[in-house]
Amino acid sequence: MMAEQAGVPIAVPFDHGFYEALIAKRDDFLFRSSHEVPAGRGYGFHVGAGQAFRLIQTAAAQIIDTCFASADDVREHHHSGTQVALEGTQVTRLTRVWSNPPWNRPLCTCIADTVRPQANAANTREHATHGAHCNPHLWTLYTGQHPRSCYDNLRAGFAQLGYSQRAIHDNQNLFQNTALDPVTSDYLLGEGNSQAGDYIEFFAEVPLVVVISICPHGTGSIPIEDWDEGEVPVYPVRIEILDTGVTPVPWPQ
């Protein structure tokens, strides 16, 4: 992977041969477990180092707010600042998920992404790395309401694993169709391109805690004045965990 400083590419260590060989073995991965998360709810699960996990769209385009943290110490978690600097604002095949200082290492690596972006004037595409989640504090401040939010779902998912809401951090918005306007810096939202059966898959570089929220606002492209749980279509999501039989490459590589 490459970052840039003053127009000069900066090489970040990445063993392409290791990941291409891993991807070539995907058909040999052994199915370990599956769980369907109900529409509009949260869920937390563990993934062992060297396992793969897959987030699958079961019905239609559905945003999955996703927190990644180290199972050894949840104070190490996905860090959007490092992520954007090293990988950009979206996730796809061979994108790594980076943790916060002082660790600053890959937590997992995307090894499959079946969504096919569609050309559009705003150049939006799936899997935003730089967002966060709606929460009751902002809802109450700006609207006087407290509908179910992704914060509520993430809090429930972490609680399921024995962690308090202090473990919640800025998450990735997987399957959310977005872009940043290069002129105005506005956050642009588009219609999701994913369909039933589409998935994104990650290889765990370290033991992981993964907590997801099935966003109560569906694809995220619905006008904010129409954000009502009773009116916005929201869909369940399936999680699969697989044994790869592959040991991660130690960091630093």
C-alpha cells in the first residue's frame, strides 16, 4: 500500500505474495460458524488470529457500522486517522484496517469484496473508513428525539462480550455508499450498490473483537427528514467465521 507526502509516494510494508496466496486458498477455508443478526440490531463476536470473517447482505443494500478492536486489549482499535492516511477513505480487497497509537498496526486485511460499484457523477462507492455512528446525544440535541441509533446497537454488542460503552470507537461504515467532495469536503451519500448475497471478508491479523450495528436507517441514502424506523427499510445481516489454516505474518513485516 502507498501513502503520499508532498506528492512523493511513501512505501508501507505489504507482503503481496502472502495475501495473493491466501486469497488463492479461499475455497479451502473451513466453515466454522454462522449467525444472522436481526434487522436494526447490534451484535458482538470474537475472531481468532488467522481466521476469516464474512459480513453478508441477506436481502438488499444495508449499512453495517463495524468496530474492530484487539481482543487482547480493546483500547487498541480501528483508527480513522491512520486508516485514511495509509489506505484512503474506502475499504476493498487488499485494504488493511489500522489501529490507533501507540500500536499502529494492521488489525485485519480485506481479502474479498463482491460489491460492484456503479459509475456516478459524485464518484461514490461502498465501505467508508472515516465515518462514525449516529448516537442519542446528537439525535436529542438536534431533533429532540431518541430513536434507536447505531450507538445503542454498538453498546449492546460490546455489552454482550462484557465490555462497557467506553469500548465504542469511531467505526467503519461498511456497505455505505459515500464520497468526500474534493472541492467542498462535503460528505456525499449515494444509493447502495450491494445486493442479496454480496459480502465483504477480512483476515484477522490478531485476535479480534468485532462489534456491528445493523444501521436502523438502512442504506443511509434516505433523506434525513424520512429517517423513521417504521418507514425506512432495514434488513438482517449474516456473519460467517472461517478457519483459513494460515498463520498471520508478524508485524512489523
